Amino acid sequence: MSREAPEPLTTAEWKVMKIVWRLKSCAARDVYEEAGRVHGWAPTTTKTLLRRLVDKGHLTATAVGTSYLYRPSRPAWQSLAGAADTLLDHTMEGLDGRLLAYMVKKSKLSSEDLAELRALLDEQDVSEGEGGAKP
């Protein structure tokens, strides 16, 4: 699968990716120690997930001696945007607004985030008022 569109992540893979994104570059030991502490996983479970994430294209692995150094293949934002695109592709017609409203309610948004959303909504209103099509 291409690096631009890796296979979707499972729930467990998202948990591992969050650790790697936070650490930016790490050994398997770093990941399985944190995953063990936070999620109660055995090192073998985490190592299996790391291997799957490399196979799916979400992580790169560089050999360093007898171990590997793992790095995300792309920023967290790109993976989240891809997951959001998939979610929006699965929504039923007419439910996009309801889904977005739900996500806004569930999110912890900063005042800057809210200002950006307001500007986007205002921009949407203006473009529709001018006969513009929905994006």
C-alpha cells in the first residue's frame, strides 16, 4: 500500500501510534514499556503491533544494532484526517452536519479552534449565498 494512503488503523494500533507520535523516534522497548504501563499489554503484543504498523506503512523501522528505531511515516494530523475522510465517506446523506456537531460537542476545543470553525462556517455561508457549490 502507498505511503500516502496506508491501511486503516485498528483500535490497538491507534494506541501504539499515539505513543510513537508522542516520542517521535523510539526503540521497541520504549513503546512496550509504556504500552505495558498504560494498557497492561505484554511486550510481545506491542512488538506484534509495531511489526503490523511497519507492514501497513504507518511506521518506519531502522535497524540499530540488534534492535529497531521506530518513527511515524507521517504526522498524526494526516492519519487523523484520513480517518475523518473515511468516516465522512460512510455517513448517510444529510447527516454530515449532525456528525460534525456531535464531534464539536465531544471535542475539547480551544478558543482559537472555535474561532477557526466560526470563520469556516461564515465562509461556507458566503460561498453558498453567492451560488457557490458545497466543497
